[in-house]
Amino acid sequence: MNNIDELKAQFSRLNSKQQEAIFQTEGPVLILAGAGSGKTTVLVNRIAYIIKSGLAQPWQILAITFTNKAAGELKSRIEAVGGEGADEVWAATFHSTCARILRRYGDRLGFSSHFTIYDTDDSRRLMKEILKQLNIDEKFLSHKVVLAEISKYKDKMKEPKDVKTAASYDSRLKYIAEAYELYQQRLLTSDAMDFDDLICYTIKLFEKDEEVLGYYQNRFKYIMVDEYQDTNKSQYKLVSLLSRKRNNLCVVGDDDQSIYRFRGATIENILSFENEFKGAKVIRLEQNYRSTGTILDAANNVIKNNSERKGKTLWTENPKGEKITVHTALSERDEAMFISKTILDGVAEGRSFSDYAILYRMNAQSNSIEQALSRSGIPHRVIGGHRFYDREEIKDMTAYLQVINNPHDDIRLRRIINKPKRAIGEATMTKAADIAAGIGESVYSVIRHASDYPTLSRAAAKLESFAMLIDGLVEANESGDYSIAELYNLVLEHTDYKNYLIAEKDDYEQRIENIDELSSNIIKFQEDYGDDATLGAFLEEISLMTDIDNYDAETDTVVMMTLHSAKGLEFPIVFIPGMEDGVFPSMQTIIEASELNEERRLAYVGITRAKEKLYLIKTRERMLFGSTTHNRESRFITEIPSELIDKTGNENVYAKPSYTQQPQQNKFDPFAKKKPLTQPTTNKYSVGNIVFHKVFGRGMVLTAAPMGNDTMLEIAFDSVGTKTLMANFAKMEIIN
């Protein structure tokens, strides 16, 4: 084997701080790894050094991370550089590490080695049964609220008896304590654990059984934890117990990228590391290999305003690069068109679509951006979420509108007939479908007269009640007395769909925001198309958003995702729309200092995703969740020095006081008929025209379907095949 000096020489390609982190093997070590500083490279090479220097055998090293994907990548990289036996390193997530320990020693807590791990759906079904057993009304205390509270208690290592004691005269808390107690009993009886239990029971095992704890303390000579800023209290406790004997704990993280407080992560774990682990060595990785100097200067100037941080300053040997563009758009649609145009211009100059990422604070912002990209023919995919019109609640509501427009649409009818729940099961619908097929009628025709069919007699009243609801909505639509937005509100009112979401869905708040955002979309459609804004035209319009193209992860597409989903990723060019107080930072976080600190860390994460160019975009007014707002410029923009910024757009008329204007107020009538904002272009393109698009090249117009003040074009391009574009967005030259 090489001597230590020769071995260390193998790591000379790394910078001095990275080498220091690799060679500091003994005692507690905190590696503060800034964005783009190569932390995974350090972690992998540190493990390789420990193995090759003979300090430990591979099986004596534990490397913990947060996702299976990250664990798999870590393991494969360790095997590639760690030498013989490197595949025996324990590289796993917190949960899989604990499951492995409990499979071996869970019998000491009353579980078999074959215990079941309950996922979220399993836990929800069990809790619903428990609430029924305890005669607790879901409307008073929903199963999702109880499960969320139980998860918090488990993070704090609180037992049901502890919650009962704390409840005192709080009846609500007493109910939760009872449900918690019965939930744990049922899990134990079923030989099952939920995800939180995996960590809690491992801690209990270690605290109860010194033999088992001693075994793992002796086994693991070196313990490493990635993304330490994302750990919660129980995870800290687990790591502390495992490392207590040898004290060789190395954690890697970035306090400036702690953005998962809503999941239970606590930044205090990384901020107080030196106090908890005496004699700890702190090593800062501050050289960034990802971004330009300008982008890093902007990130540093934003994050320095946080009070909860250990402090570091990113620097790079990369060029200074372009200034950050701060663009002021007129509205969220103008914002989306600016993004689309910028992407098309860049691709026309040789860029790839995959060079671009659009990162937003909340999913509801994706709506107008998806529309603009689709209308412009720009391939895109959503990561960490669904395309707006592919989300379950949006598909449900548009299915109602489709059935109102065409009651004989059997596919969409079957989607909504039991949403909200009407006790109309799949077996009943199968019988109705069989009858319909036998007599050559639609399912809707059958259920309207369900009492005429003996096999449907038991469900006839429910089926005919649903048919009456649809008949009433069809009549409202055909009367001409209701706009699409009013019709949509009738659907929400008569189906009570929002309360259904509250009772059934864990993430009901976000789903309701999406429901309200669809209302915004309908209102905009009416404003654009005026008297041509029919339900049929709207449904044809949104078909463009859902059916245009399906792209897999390997294709050349623009990427869209939330800022939370973007952590750990990087892109040449990044757009961050919605840079306004009230959107980003969100209104809820502005009041609370600790919440604003986390929001600023999220901004830091977003800025440092960009490698070459960053666009921060704000609007003069924005319609979101059915309301129009005029927000001030985001404070995160004001924290960036002016010499780093190029301002474009309508900056000179931007500043307005902050207020919210509700659609119901006289100032803004969502149901009023509006003149089209632009002149119709329906006669500009004709079938057979040869056109030239600056990105897609030469093509022939196959179809041209008028839609209000626009035209939906189907064009066969020579180089990229057939695409569907909206004429007002396409801006093509007619050659012939």
C-alpha cells in the first residue's frame, strides 16, 4: 500500500479546502459546503481516503443521505473510487438504515423481522378507521390533521401518554392523543410501522438496549451525514447516539440552503453543531465551480441579510459573466410571453431548450407560463409537480365542464360521477356501461333513466340525482345567461367540491389554490375572446395545453419546477418569475422573521441554480387565485447591488401601493364582456401556406382553426415534425 504522503498526492487535483475536509478524519467535523462547491466529490473522496489509508474497512463506514437517488449515486461513486470492497460501505437513507437495523433487532420491541412499513395511503386508511371507532367527526378533526400532529410528536419523541398529559383541558388535543394511542396499538398489532416509526423505534431500541447500541457504535468507526441542514430532531438524536463512542462524525451541509422547515427540518442542528459536538472542526468550502462571478455576488449580497447563519462568502475563478436581468412585465401573461420570447431568441442563436429552467415559488404560477410555452411550441416538462391541466383537481373540474358541454362523454362522466363521493361505485358504473353498450346509448342516457333497468334499481336514486345535477348545469350553459366563469362557479357550488378536497386530501390548500387559479384562467379567456368566449371554445383552447406533445426526461426541453424542487440542480440559464413582495417572499413569511429568513434562503438557492445567466421577473399587476394584486418589487431584488443588474421592461411605471382587488368588487367585474386585447389574426394564415419560424424553420400550414381573436395552427415543419401553435404567439414569416 502507498504511504500516506503518496496517498494524499492522489487528491492534489482538489482545492486546498476540499483536501482539508478529506484528510480531517478524526473527531467531529462540520463541512459547510456552499452551493456548487463540490460537496459530493468531497464526501466520496473522504470515504475513499479512509479506506485506502487503512483507517477502516468499508463495512465500518456509514454514509447517510436523504433520498434513494442520492444514496444510489453516492454508493456508485464510492465503488468507482474506493477500491476493493468499497461496495460494503453502508450508503443509505435515514429510513433504510433504520429499517435494516430493525429487521435484525425489532423483536426486542415486539416486532418480527418481517414487519410491514406503512406508506402515506396506508396510514390514512388506518386513521380514518380509528376516527370512526372513536366517533370523531372528520369535519371536526380530519384524519390528515391528526396524522400531521402525530408526525410532529414523533419527531419530538413524544409518546401518546405525553400528549395526554399535555392536553389538560384541551378537548381537541385529548382526541388527538386518543387517536395517537390507538393508532400505535393498531400498528403494533398489525406488525407494522410508519415512516416516522422507523427512526423513533431505532432510537428507542438504542436507548433500551445497550448491547445493540454498543454493537453499532463499535461497528461504525466513521459516520458521515449529507444535507445535514435538512435533518430534524429525531434524526439528530439518532446520529448523536451512533457517534457518541468514537466521536468520528462528519456532517456536510449548508445552513444557507436550509429550506425544508415545513417538512420538520430544523436549521438549529447545523447552527449548533460545535456546541453539541465539542472540539468540532469547521471547514468552509467557498469556491464555487458552477456560476459566474456576477451571480455569486448577487447570491452573497442577498443571503448576508439573514441573521440565522454561520457565515461564508462564495467566490469563483469563473468569468464575471453577464449582468442579472431584472425585467418588469405588465402582467403574469406578459411575464410568460417575455420568458417564451427570450427562450425562442436564445434557441434561434444556437442554445438548446434544455439550457433553460423556470423556477417559481408556488405551483399556481406555472399556469400562465405553461400556456405561453405551449402556444409558442416550446417543449417543456414539469419536475416535482404536474402540468397545470394534468393535476387531479384540475382534470376533475375540466371533466365537469366537458360533460356539461357534452353529456355523452363517457370517459369524463365516469371520472366525476363519484367526485365528490356519491356512493356510486365502480361496479354500478360497469353495469350502466354494459347496458349502454347493449342498447347503443351513452352511459349518461342510461343513468338518466336508471330506475327503468332492474340491475341498477339499488343505485337508481343516486344515479338519477347526479343526472339531474348535470341536466341543470347543461340548461344553464345553453340558456346563454351565464358566462363560463359563472358556470364554473355554479359547478363548484352545486358539487361542494372544495369541501370534498378539504375532507379527502392532505394537500387540500394547494389544490384549492389551483381550483381558484383555473377561475383566473377562465376570466382571462373571457377578457381575450369577448363574445366568442364560449365553453366549447375554452375547452378547445385548453386541449392545446394538455395534448400538444409528450416529452420524456431525456429530450431537449425547457424545465419548469418549484424553487424547493430545484435544490441540488443547475442550469445554464434560469428564470425566476414572481419576484414581488407577496409572491416571493410570500405574504405569510413577511411578518415572521424566522419565516422570512427561510424564504431568503430559498431565494439564495434559486439564484445559485444559474450557471451563466439569471432573469428575475416581476409584474406591475398579477392575477393569482382569482384576485388581481399590485405588489411592490421583491425585497430580494433590492438587496442585489444595482451595478450587478440590467433593468428591462416597464420599470418606469412600476411602483404602486400594495393592495388586493377582489373580482367581486365593482372595480373589476370578471363576468363583464371585454373587447379583445389584440386584433384578430384569423385571416393571416391559410391552409397550404409555406411559413418560416425562426426556431423550427420551414413548414406548411395543415390546418387553421379560428379561436376568438386568435388562430390555432397545425404546421408540418421540415426539421421538427408537426407542431400546434397559436398564431399570435408564432410570429412566423409567410413565404408562400
